[in-house]
Amino acid sequence: MFTGIIETLGLIQDLKKEGTNLQITIQSFITSELKIDQSVAHNGVCLTVVDINGDSYTVTAIHETILKTNLGDWKIGDCINLERAMKLGDRLDGHIVQGHVDQIGICKKIEPSNGSWHFTFEYDEKLNNLTIEKGSITVNGVSLTVVNSKKNEFSVAIIPYTYENTNFKNFKINSKINLEFDVIGKYVTRLYTLK
């Protein structure tokens, strides 16, 4: 379980295919605090630490994870958002984030807005995910509030702190991003579609 409040950024050092799996090695300031078998969210994707070497650690992504996320587009040198799992009893500063990406979205618009930015993302409506005004959404692991909700797109407002301390500053038009829709909304949608 995560909160969507990014702790730090990581730098991809190595990518190795192992059958249909992908071994990802990341350099990070939090590596010394990690342990093998620990869950870490990488751009919102929950992956398990399988090796630690100095200031770098390695995680494994299985084929299904690669298909449902933007991991297949990652390159050596890419900067990714990192968050360790929350501790029981900690504050929930973001919202309940599972680290299970629902689908990939596409950045369609980036607009400066008096010191902040509005980002608009498009997603495939056929997968029955939805957003609501002032509801929660996770973009590359970042817990955000939906500003403008439409059938297959939404916007979020990004303050300077979030822009500088996450990989939002690297987004461009047509960047692929990982989306995890609000878990409560997913349960309501599921109940509605069962009737």
C-alpha cells in the first residue's frame, strides 16, 4: 500500500531481459535503507527489490506488468518516481494507492498557469476506468486531484514543488504515463456493471 507522495527520484542504470521478465537496476538515495523482498513503487508500479549493490538496487517486472504499464519504454538514464510502502500508523498524505497500474495514459497538453502547470491526459475509455472532478488519480505514482474530468481524459494541476521533485518536469506531449484510478471508484464501477 502506498500514498502517492513521492519520496525521491531514481535513475535507471541497467535493463536486462530475462526470458519474458525485465530486470531493472536503479540508482537512488534510498538504496541504503532498502532490503531484499521490500516493495517499492516505480512510477506507480509496485515492484520487489531482488538485489542491492552499493547505491543501486534491482527489481524484476514480469511480462504482464510490462504489457500494462510504460515499463517497456524505459531507457537507461531515465528518471523515475520512487515511493516505499507506507508504514502502518503513518499519515495518509495522498490517497490509497495499491501500486497496481490500471492502464497507460498519454500526455495531451501541458499549459503553464500562473506559476503552476495544467497537464491533460487521455486514456482508453473501453477499459471502464473513470475519473470524477476533485477525485483522486495516480499519475506515475503521484497522488493528484482531478481538475477537469471528461469521458476519456482528465486534467491535473501541478504545483512547483511537485513539478521539481517528480518526473513531471520530463513529460512532453505524447509521453506515456502509468495510471492507477481511485480504488473506491473501481469498486463502485464494478458493482454498477454487475447489475
